[in-house]
Amino acid sequence: MRGTGPLGEVDAVGARGAACWPEPIRGGDVGGGVRCLVDEQGVDDPEVNQDERDRPPRLHRNEQEVGHRLDADDHDSCPPRPRRAGHDSETGGQDDDAYEDVDPTPIPKELEIPEIPGLHGQALANLVFAKYRECDLGPYMEVIVSIPVLHHGQVFGYIPAIYVDNDAALLAGRELGGYPKKMAQITMRNYGDLFLSHMARGSIQQKTADPNFSDLASSMVTKGSKLFSVPLPAESAPELPPPYDQLLPLPPPTGEPQDLVLPTMALRRVPGIGSGPDGAAGAEVLQLVGTPWHVTKAEVYAGDAASMELHTSAEDPIAEVLPCNMVLGAYVIRGDMYTKSDEWVLIEDLRETSAGR
């Protein structure tokens, strides 16, 4: 690692469609991404009370100042709008059967899900497989679920679920950035232009009649034509064909070559001690934390023939909370990325917000 911040090489693959989360890729060489459409579920309902919101979430992640080299096989994203988890989106009533033991607030109510023209009731989502080949925390692989959200008009990739295979990466992410990281078995392989990725939780998952009970997510992406390079050109922004003009929004030119900055957000939550609203049933810390990732040098490719699957799981109900309706597109990225802790920002203290109501 060189420079003032974590810098590394990463490969990442992703897809975007109709029931997945969009999320920035971190590291040096990125393999790809998939974007999908999801139904509006898994979003915090404004009527959910503070006690429900403060329940310990099933997934958490924090990120320390880290640099990575990433190899990723696929990244999936979908666009059905995540529904308020634990609540029926049409009646507003409790849907205990569908959301039993599921965190009721995968997306805090302070965040807005952007409306997709012509796709009412749908949301974008990304599933990203990434391999960090060089990193201050040691090499590791990661699976990221992200959803594009708005906070006072600013776009972020909110991270409701994330998995790693390295203890140091898990602890740094959870303790510092609030990212809901969990341990998983992750494999990523590419055969020429074919990228295959898979994530399982092994013995952590309850055994079922399905012999593949431990599987959580998988994706396949074929690397297509090159879309653009980073640094971004100084005088003119690359013109991307559909659907990439929507899946990979680029900043306007500044007259100078620039990084591709990927703003992410997570909910940092520290439970209290003892009984009462600030005890184990509540939260001592409840903060929305923003973490920008800088892609400094990369090649970005279109993803052809992309597909993905999220598997049913009682312990990790991603497929139940964010079912993918369709895959909108995929991409593959390889390059260098970094984040610096002095650029992280406290976006909103939700305890203070709640107290001021």
C-alpha cells in the first residue's frame, strides 16, 4: 500500500436488475456488477416506532482505512423497491409469516428510495462479488448488497448486507463504519471472459431438505466491450449506451482528470447496556455513516449474458426481503481503489433526530 490512504488492486463483477442493491466497488481491480429490480420491501416504515428500529440488526458492517486489490466475479443489482420489512406494503399491517425474525429496518426511514420512471413500486439493487488482492488488512473476498438511496437529495449506495472471508476486514468494517459484515465462504473464478461467483455460509446455516442449503448467492457474467477508463477524461464525460447510462452515472467533467467516487452509507449501531430505552433493547449509538471510495485507475466493461440467484435462508433472508424481479444489466471492473478515514462523515445521528421530534 502506498500513499496517504488505503490503495490497492481489485477485481469485481456485478449485475444490476429488478430486486437487487446498487453499490460502489472498492479495491484495485474490479470484476463486474449486476443491477436488478426489487419490490418495495425491506425499507423502514415511517410508522415503525423507535423501539422496533433500535432492535439489534441481523447484519452490520464497519470499514477502517483500508486499501485493497480486488478480484470479483460478479455483481448483481435489481430494481424492485424494497418494502418496509416486517410490514405489509399495501395494508400497512404486520406480516409476521413473511418477515419472522427479520430486521424490520434494512433501510432507515430517513432515507428515500428513488423512483424509477416507468417502474412504479420497484427499486434498484446491486449484488457485487469482489476480490481484494492487495490490502492493508490482508487479501480477502467480499460480497456486497447495496441499494441506491437519497439523503436530502444526495445519492448513496446503502449497504444492508455484506459478507467477507477475513476476520480483520469484518472487525474493521463493523466497528468503524457500521457495515453489517458477516463471515462467509466466497469463491470467484473467471474462465476467459466468463466470471462465475458463489457465496455460502456452510455449517452456519440450518440444514434443510435442499442439499444446497448453505448457498446464499451466485452469479454469472460474461465480460463484454469496454465502456470507459478511470481516471475519467478532463474535458468530456464518456457517452454510455443504455442501460449503462443509468446503471453507471458519471460526474460532469471538471477540466482535470478525476477519480470515479462511489459514496456508500451504512447504519452504525452500538447497543446499550442493561434495561430501558438506552439498554440492550435500544441503541447507545445510531448513526448513518458515509464512506466514499475512490476508483483511481480502472477499466470498466459491459457485462453480457448476466444472471444471478439469491437462495432462501432463515439466517440470512436476503432473497425473502429483496427478491430480484429482473436483471437490468451487469458490468466488470478492474482497477485501483482506496478510502481514507479522514473523508468519512457522520451523515446523521438518528438518536438526536429522534430526540428532536
